[in-house]
Amino acid sequence: MRGILLSAAVLTLITACTDDTIIQAAPPNRQINVTGEATVSAVPDIAMLSFTVRAQGASAAEAFAQSAEGMESVLGAVGQAGVAERDRQTGEIRLNPVFDYDERGRQNRNKIVGYEAFNTLTVRLRDIGKAGGVIDAAVRAGANGLDSFRLGIDDTTGLRDEARIAAVRDARRKAEAMAEAAGARLGDVITLSVSGGSRSPQPMMMRSMAMEADMPGPPIEAGEQDLRVTVNATFALK
């Protein structure tokens, strides 16, 4: 009988513990997720230009030689215009066959009548004000194509930091407003992640434009360039 009473007591204790576990619910983990955004602007301080020297010849060697000679002249001209060696880089070098055409204007790919060579030079200008003069010098030296022209910011470290700080403040402002509207108080930051940091692209000017030696250098306006940052933040609610 004593053994039966002891077993009943143990069973009662286990049942009581089980009931307590079910009744005592964990406190709710209240959180709020927000997105903060910020955009900062700055005036571009560099320009990237890509020139092409194109030449045709009866043979591949002749076309290459003429293209190389023209590029040597262009390199010398942009150097005299103030572009340092570290800011000049050879880009694409290409050779294409030139095919014959019949009287109807149809290409005959079985008959090669010559070759066309392309030599591309990319130039970085650290003084945007020199862009017009550099373009003029390159054209007069033999460049017959300006493949691309774009503006940029050389060092964006400070701008990115400024944008991140502003984006975090924007996220906190939104979270505080939402918490107040919900009758709660904002707690600590639980998670914080950053994305973006992209710059708005500058338009490509005069892309693949044929150029002539008597063509004047174009006026250049730097304008402003935007850098955008987005942060995703999770805050605790009290």
C-alpha cells in the first residue's frame, strides 16, 4: 500500500510540472524591421575617355602598321596635353577582314579585299577641365573614333561613409515613428545590414562617334553624381 501511495505522489508531481510548463508561455519577442535610405551628391572629378585609331590596308600587316603608327601619334599628343603615362592604357586591339560587295550591295564573304585594324586607348583625366583639349589633341594626331566618355568620382570612401550614416539615421527615424504609433518604445538594434553604395551612371557621350581633325573640342559640364545606400535594420520593441 505504501508503494502505491508513493507512486501516486510522484505521478501527481509530474502532472503538476507538466501543467505549469503549458501554462507559462514565453514572453513575446517583439521586433520591427525597417529600411533606411540615403543619397549623397558630389561633383565628378575624373573623366574616362576611350579613343580608337582605325586603319585599312591591303594586308593584315599593313593595316596593323598604319593603326600602330596612328596610335603612337595619339599617345604623344595626349601626353603633351598633360595626360600622365599611368593614366593611359591600351584597350582593345582588333583586326577584321574587309569583304568584297557585288553590284547589288551584297557582301561576298568568300572574297577578302583587305583588312581593317583597330587600336583603342583609354585615358583617365584627373582634371575634367582638360577634356576638350585632350579630345582635340587626340583627333588632330589621328584618332578617328571616340568610343566612350564618362565622368566619375575618383575616391568615394568619404561619400560612402556619409551615406551609410545618413541611411542608419533614416532607419532609426522610421522605426521610432512606427513604434510610437503602435504604442511601444524602440529598443536596441538587433541586426543591421548595408546594401547599395552604387553611383548613378553618367550618360555615355558621343559613343562610337567618327571624328575629324577639324572638329572642335566639345564643352564639358561635370554636373553632380549621386551615391545611394540602403540599410536594413531590425530593432527590439519594449
